[in-house]
Amino acid sequence: MTDKYWPITEFSKLTGVSVRTLHFYDKKGILSPHHKNTAGYRFYSLNELQILQKIAVLKHIGFNLQQIKIILDGDQLDWLETLELQAKIIEENINRLQQGLQLIEHSRNLYSQQQQFDWQAIVTLLEVFNMTNDKLVQQWAQNNFLQSEINFFATTNFQENKLSSDQLWQQFFATAKSLMNLEPSAPAVQKLAQQWLDSANSQYNQNPELGRKMWELMKTGDIPEGLIPSYEQEIVLFMDKAIAYLFSQKHN
């Protein structure tokens, strides 16, 4: 019986992981194909399928890709401390969802009884909800950034800049999504890539290294829900290729 090998497109359909993400995993040394043929096409085996299942489990319980790579490489890791941290994050998520259910139940019961909502009570519950979500973001920041970098995020200038640029980033993500049927080198995509780069440089002009770190996290998908308006990992990976092409043309 011969071994089964899937070309990357079939492997993508089998696993539900996009071709772009598989390319990214290969580039970062997280999951490489079993082999490439003479034409350079990637092929995956049952072994890679099992590794991808491990990645899915580890991502689901909250490990970022850097931690997952360490685990898969078999390097030393304080499992007890790491799992306790992930358990704490999951507990925070459970609390957040329970509060959301309380909000829904309270609103439904009140409306059934009085045909109106107690908006003040709902606002109070939402404030608790947001406080819990902030804790999750804080935990994420502590996992990925130095304290000096966290302090930079908290500065008034950065927060004001982020607030004013959120709508712009929503437009960028929407436009990029509509262009994903094109090649990254297409003129419309390249125009957006330049605008994207200019906006990011403006937002992180006082700390460009932090901007690069944030971009790497965006590529891995390790971004708390709601932190970046309209964020989607697939869009970021697409724009990363577009920006890489933009740089290559500037240096030719």
C-alpha cells in the first residue's frame, strides 16, 4: 500500500486551512510539506495532517504560533505554568460569555413583562462585559509585548491616533477584501498597499519596531476579537504579499 499524498489545494480543502495560511506556516517553519515535486508544488501526508490537528488544538486553547512552534519542535516549555495561564484566559472567556447571556436573558425577560428595556441596567451589564474583555486584551499584551511597548500603546497620542484611524482601517480591510481575486501586483492592489503602508507608518512613527511586531501578530492571527476593526487574517496575508511586491519594485 502506497502512502497518500495531497497537493496543497486538496490538503487545504481537506483541512479547511487556506492555501495562504499553509504557505505562511511553511515559511515560518511551523508546518512544512512532506515534499515538493520537481515543479516546486507542495505535497502533504498523513503526518502533516496530524501536525495540523495539533496546531488547531493548541490554537484553540490559546497558544500563539511562536509558542506552538516551540511545542512542535520539542523544546523545553514550562507546561504547568503555560497551561495554568491558558486556563485563566479560558475562564475569562467563559465569564465574558456568561455575562453576555445574562444581558440577553435580562433584556428578554424585561421586554416580555413590560414591552420595554431597562437601558440603564443593560448599560451597566455592558460595562462589566467591556471590563472583562479589556482584561483579555491586557493578558494578550503581556504575552506578546514588553512592558515599555505596552506603555506606548497606552499613551494618549497613540490612543487618539488609533481612534481617529479606526474608520480608515475599516475601509482598508473592506477594499482589500474586494481585491483578493486579483494578483498582489495588480495596480489597484499596489495603490492600496502604499496607502496601507503610509497609514501604518504614521500610526507607529514613534515606534516602528513595535509596528513590525504588531504586523507579525496580525499575520499569525493572534489578535483579540474586536481589537482591530474588520481584521481578518486572510486579508492581512494577502496585503503582506502586496507590500512585499511594492518593496521589491522600489528596490529594482
